[in-house]
Amino acid sequence: MEEELKDEEKKETQQTAPETEQTAPETEQNSPEAATEEKEQTVEEKLEAANAEIASLKDQLLRKIAEFDNYRKRTIKEKTDLILNGGEKTITSILPVIDDLERAIKNMQNAEDVSAVLEGVELIYKKFMHILEGQGVAVIDTKDADFDVDIHEAVAQLPAPTPELKGKVMDCTQTGYKLNEKVIRHAQVVVGV
């Protein structure tokens, strides 16, 4: 029986021995040197990928900087053009009034009827005010108005003839104007006290 056991052990060792021989070459491939080589390749590949990504991001950044610089230059040019030529529409609309005033001056030199001259000037005034209204300009109304420091400028104070006129506008010495609801010139008024 002992012999049979020994024979079986030999067979088992012979059967396992080829397995260890077969696995031995694999362990040589999985040696630390081979693992380091793979890691080095992986590190080199990672380094190359990182450098490629850096180059790509740098290119994107340079393009964005150039794009922003072009945008900034374009907006500065547009603002400059608006400042220089912003009043073109207004001036173009006023030119017919200037033409009318020139004709009125020529006619006044030979005119004998003052009422006709007055009527002509009033028509020019109305035309001019209509043009200004089209541009957003409005006259500040002062007739029977309460004094308001936001739209009025008090140039004088007079004793009010009646108690109802205290704190009210009694007279307007210079007309005030608003442009699109913003006061561009305060109305100069006389206030009752």
C-alpha cells in the first residue's frame, strides 16, 4: 500500500510539475521589470495625452482672447460712430426748418405787412416743435402748476395775490424741455409765496 501511495504521489507531482513549468514562463513575463516597462509606457502615453490637451487648450485660449479683442475693438468703433453721427437723424429733420427760416428772412426784407410775417414765423415755429416732438422732446407745462423742484427752477419769488397761488408757478421766464421723460432743461419760473 505504501508503494501505491508513493506511485500516486509521483503521478500527482508529475501532473502538477508541468503546470508549474507552464506557469513559470508567465511569471517571468509578469516580473517587476515588465510591469515597470508597462507603467513607463502608460506614463509616457499619459504625458503625451496631457501635452496634447494642453496644446489644444492653449490654442482655444488664444482664439478666445483674439475673438474678445476683436469684439472689444468692434464695440469701441460702433460707440465712436454713434457719438459722432448720433445726431444725424435729428439734424436731417431740422434742415427743412432752416430752409423755411431762410425764406422768411428774405421775405421780411421786402415785407410791408407785419401780420403776414408773424403768421409765417408762427408756422415755422409749429413745424419745428412738431419735428422736436417726433424726436421725443416735450415742453414742460407750467401753467397753473404746483412748483416741483424736479422739473422747475425758481428764479424769483413773489407774494401770491391769493392764498391759492402760494407754492404755485405764477410765471414762466424760460420754457423747460424733456427728452423721453428726462428733463434736459428745467423750466425757469416765478413762484408765489
